[in-house]
Amino acid sequence: MITERIREYLDYLDPGNRRYLEELRREAEEGEVPIIRRDSERFLRALLVGLRPLRVLELGTAVGYSALVMAEELPPSAHITTVENYAPRIARAKENLARHGAGRITLIEGDAFQVLREQPDESYDFLFLDAAKGQYVKWLPELLRVLSPGGTLLSDNVLQGGDTAESRFAIDRRDRTIHSRMRAYLEQLSRTEGIRTSILPIGDGLAFSVKEKTFEQREEEASGTFAAGRQPGSSEDSL
């Protein structure tokens, strides 16, 4: 994990957000509402600019902060579905999304696992996971099912202040369950065939995972590109 001094320097380089987001962040921090850290937010923004996903699913709305951040970086035709189960935060999230979401964000109230199970196969090309950390490993099969080939799964807070890397005997007994579940989640992400994962020491730890396309899917995509008279990777492909 980076030192506090390095984090302060990176925050100094940050150009900042729009006024409403800065106010929302301040309100969340004062109310001890967990939202994405600034350094993780910077990575998320840059990632979305590069990937340009159109179908986004977020698990863990809180007060709507990260959904609004993502909406700023996505193409106009993109849509975000975000899920929250904690009633005290839902009313505030609805208010924030209605005021600033420009109709591009749908909030679903309910249990994240149940909502996941109701989603069609391969229905999202970007997943942002920032909910109950102890449930990540339980949700993983459903997360991979709804993620489209070539899609990205970004999991937040996976290093747990560095605790995830420690032996279970160095962890307080009350925290050992979430510790073991997070380790199991990262091990499955790293060892599941067809998934490429990199664990990044950004914020409280980000797991950046990509669902590989099959050989047949890559061949079909390449055929379509050449049939359209373009070279793979040309600027036309990003339009």
C-alpha cells in the first residue's frame, strides 16, 4: 500500500471534481458513509474513458456518489444500474441520482445477490463491486455469468487496509471470517480459467479483472472488422 505522504501528493495533483460531487463527498465523509476513495476514483475515471462501456452494473450504491462519477465519464448512450439494500441510504441516493443523474442511472432497491440472479447472461460489459465485502466470493459465479466476454469487473476494498495479506492468526477473531472470504475471492479471481486479474494497491485495493473472449469470438470480431474495411485498433473502432 502507498504511504500517507504519497497519497497526499497524489491528492495534490488531483484537479478535483464538480462542485456537487465535492459537496456530496464531504457530506458522506462527515456522515461516515463509505464511498470510493479519491485515488480509486481517479483510476475508475481513467478506466471508463478508455473502455467506454455501455452497460454498467454497480453493487453498492451508498448515496450514489460513484454512480454519478461513472456517469460523467461514460458515453451518452451508456446506462448504469446500481443496487442498494441499506434502507437509511436509499432515500438520499434517490435524491442525488434524480438531481444529477440525467436519467442515465437506475437504482434498484434490494439484495444484491438476488438482483444478480435475476439479470440475463452476459448483460453487462462493466461491473463495479463496492458492497458487502464478505459476500464477494459468494457472488462471483453470478458476477461472471452476467459479465459479457471482454467485459471488466472492478472490485473495491479488496486489501482491507493490508489485512488481506496477513495470516489469519494476525487478524482479530471478529474479523477472521471476512478475511478468509476475501482471500478466497481473490484466489478464485486469480485462478479461474478465462479471467485475467491484477490486484492493484490503489485506495484500499482494487481487483481489476477481465473476462476473456473465446477464440471463436475473437475470430468473429476480427472478421467483422476486416469486412467493414477497417484495421483492428484503428481510430474508427473507438468511435
